[in-house]
Amino acid sequence: MTTQNLARPRRYRPPAQLGGRTPLNGTFKRRATIVGFLAPALIILGAFVAWPMISALQLSFTDASGFGTPEFVGLDNYVRVFTDSEILQSMGNTALYAVLFTPTAIVVALVLALVINSPRLPFRGFFRSTLFLPFIVSLAVAAFAWSYLLDPQIGLLNYWLQAVGIRIGNVLQDPALAMPTVVAVAVWKSFGFYMVIFLAGLQEIPTSLYEAAQLDGANGWKRFTNVTFPMLSNTMAFVVIVALIAALQAFDQIYVLTGGGPYRSTETIVMQIYQSGFKDLDLGFASALSYVLLIVTLLLSLVQFLFFGRRSKDINS
Amino acid sequence: MTALVRPRVLPSSHASSRRRRGDPMRWVFFASFLVVTFALMLPVTIIVLTAFKPASEVNAFPPTLFPHQWTLSNFEAIFSELPFGRLILNSFGFAGGVTVFALVFDSLAAYALARLDFRGSRILLIVIIASLMIPFQATLIPIYQLVSQLGWVNTFAGLIAPRAADAFGIFFLRQFFVSLPRDLDNAARIDGASEWRVFRSIILPNAVPALLTLGIFLFVNNWNDLLWPLVFTTDQNMGTITSGLTLLTGPGGIIPQGVMMAGALIAVLPLAIMFLLVQRRFIESVASTGLK
């Protein structure tokens, strides 16, 4: 009994004069202090996070359009989400985007992180800062730069590729190439961020492991597959989930570069929410679509939460 | 030769014994990675160089990387063709406003969760962490309805208020406050300091690195955000640089490429300057906010 109690981490309980809660201490003044500290943030979060979540759920069961009184339509909007061929296509596009984006961004980021982490490379700080630079460029601005580089008439990249015999034509008008292009822009913008996270993970690997591997005669590739990669698995899992969630929310560069075209080939879920909710004013339907996005994101976050359990551990600290 | 004079350091990690200043492979490695880095920076380079090209060169075939003749006409054009000064002010107002309000409100709430031991604080923290997982795109429509009922569309209030506090910031700062030693503030409490005074005079001064980190993160995210200003501003004069530039470009854009690049360069400049000034903190802040 006693040992059990001792083993349990004790929660800090300050004595009364340090603000601890005792029967005599729960005064009005103290409560007012607590409310005063919490109120501004909780009012904002209540009004703009909690209430919209409830409101979006309500809206998703109506035919709200911004005009007239919304009527209850049951599951109609959800049925439409999962039967409308255009919506199914935008879900497929989002999945394709995620499947292209996540591994590409991770491979690029990991390779660059490994190179920068190598002690043989001079000026590592310079490379780290330079390669991180695209992260501060907004996706919209990155999209401008890429559209100019890829322009079929005056694009420099297009011209250079032609010079070596690769004809890509007008990628943004090509249904087969538009999606890889908007993915490439996102990869370019975000690899620096994932690279920095990988660098942090690489620096936590104890050097003794590499020394041991070297003594055992492991070459560079063997050291990577048997030491680096397994030791990086937590970082990797984190990056995969964060990249997947980011991919689900793809919007900015698509809005700038293709507007969802050609032939809806780059229409993603968030593009569709924007179109239905703010252009067509089909609020009920857009809310249903939003809720589907919300639930998929929550599921992914839950995986992350369960996988790491880090946040829940932190709460006990 | 210098290798003989320099003290021998134990080779760290997987560095081989070849790690010496004179190692030619090391500089080949360096040079090839430099080329890769320049190639990856091509979009940034093209923004900077095109912004200074005259229109004739921007649309010339074959295209070139460097301008033959440097000009500032694109910068003149962007200010005369767009309410660009206004857009810059709006961006500072929006991103700066969100940053300031969120830092104040987040730190207050984080202090209550970290230090004021009240009933239900754990449950509140768990609810806040759970709300981290809600993507803003999913609740955009009800937020818009609320903002428009308040008459806040096309105002700074409408842009800033919904983001004046955020779950991530509260959680991030709470974690930092918890890591500060209790002895610091308990000493002040015994001397009769109020909670407000403890917060302002002891916790906040010790939390400057965390506040700076969160501030950078908030400013960059909001400055670069596109969907948010697109939704909450319909009047061109209330747009941000990011949304304002976007409306005039893209497929069927109506401003010339050179002018667009001048605008893009100006849009990136404040963040680039911030980045150059505090590179290390900037990178660490983004990495740590991403990780937590």
C-alpha cells in the first residue's frame, strides 16, 4: 500500500500562501484571478473554435445557402459527398496529392539532412540556412515563381529542359502533369522544414552507435540502414503524419496555379470547400464536406497522439 | 601541412580518418552540394532577378537568368497599379495584430494552466490539446458566418479576432512555464506579490525565448496565409500582400510577370530580413513548434 503510494508521481500542491487550494482559500478574489487569466483566450476559442465545430455539424444537416431559412435535410449532404462523382474525384485527387507529396518531400528532406549532417561538409550552417529559405516564402509566392519558370513560351526551366531534349509543354494545362507540378511546388516550399526536423532527429543519435558499426566493418549504406534509419523511426513517423495532414489541406498553390483545372485534375477537398461554401454559397453541403475533412484529420492526429503519447505524458509533468 | 600542426581531434560520428583539411574529396563533395543548393534556390533567384528586369527582357525568348539592364520600373508599376502600400500595411496589421493578441492571451491562459492550481485545469488542458487537431479549413464557414453577423467582414477585427488566441500557443507556452522552477515565483508570492505581478515580473521575463519563438511562428504563418484573407476580405483595399497579389495573377492574370515578381519580392522581404537577423532562432523555433 505505502510503497504503491510512494511510487506514484506526486502532484505538486502548493501551501495556502503560495496559492494552493484549501477549504479556506477558495475565495472570490482567487476565483476572479483565475477567470481573469483564462477568460480572453477561452472566449476566443469558444467563439471561433468550439462554436464553429458545433455549428458546422448543424449546418451539414441542412440546405443552408445564405438566403432564406435553412431546412433540415437529414443525411442528404453526406450522401452527396460520397456519391457525387465530382466530389469523389476531388477526394481521389487529394489522396493522389498526399501519395505524391509525402514520400517525395520526405526523401528530399532526408537526403539533404543526411548531407548537411555529414561532418565532412564545410559550411554546414550556410547550407542549413539557405535550404531552409523556401519555408519563409509563401506557397502563393512560390507558385508565382514556378509558373514563370515553367511557362511554355518564356519559362527558363522549360527552355533549359528543352535544351537537353526534354519537352514538357504547358504543364499546368496538361491533365497528366498539372498534379505533379502543384505537388512539386509544395515539396519545394516545405522540404526545408522537414529537413530541419530530420536534422534534429539525426543529432540525437549517439555517435557510439556509428563507431560500433564501423568497428564491425559496416559501410556507409549499411550504417544508414542499420543505425540511422531505425534510430530515426520516431522522427520519421512524426514527419509522415504531419506531411499527410498538410497534404489534406492543399489549397494555396493550386488556387494560384491551376484553379483546380485542367478538367478538375487538381481540384482538392479544400478547393472544393472554398468553391461550394464561398462561391456557390452551398453552405450545408460545404459543411458536410468540411466535416469529412475534419474527421479524417482527427483520425490521423489520433494515430500521431497514440503513437507518441508524448503530449499525454507531458500533461503529467 | 596544417594538419600536422593542428591538434588531433577524435573523429566524430561516421567521419572517417580521411577527415582532414587537405582531403580533396571533401571539396568535391562541397562543390557538388553547392551546385545542388543553387539549383534548389532557382525559384528564389528568379523572383529576385526578374523583379529587376525590364518588360522586354521578361518576355524575351530565349529567356535569361540575369537581367542585361537593371531597372526599378517594376517596383514603380506595382505601387501605381495596385494599392500596394495599403496591402503592405494590411499585412503588417493582420499578421502583427494576430501575433500581439495571441501572445498576450495565450500567455495569460498558459500561466493559469501552469501555475494556478484550479479544479478542472487538467481537463481544460486536454480539451485545448484536442482542439489542436481541428484544421481551420473545416470550420471556416461557421467562422465566416459569425464574423459577418458581427459586421466584421473587411475589417481588421474580422481578420484578427478569430485568431487572437490559439490552442497551440497556449499549449506551447504552458509547457515552457511548467519547466520554469517554482522557487522563482514562490519567493515572490511569500513576499506578497499578486498572481498578476508574478506573471508579469517573473514568468514573462524568463519566458522571452519561448515568446519570441511563438511570435515568429505566428507572424510567418499569418503573413503567408492565403485562404484566410481571401475569405474575410472582399474589398481589395483590405487584402494582404499574399491575397492581393494572388487576385491579380494565376491563370488569366492581368499584371505582367516582372511586376508580379517585384510584388513577390516585397512580400518575402520582411520575413527574409527577420530570417537573416535571427537565423538560428528562426530555424529552431520552426522546428520546435513543429515538433511539440
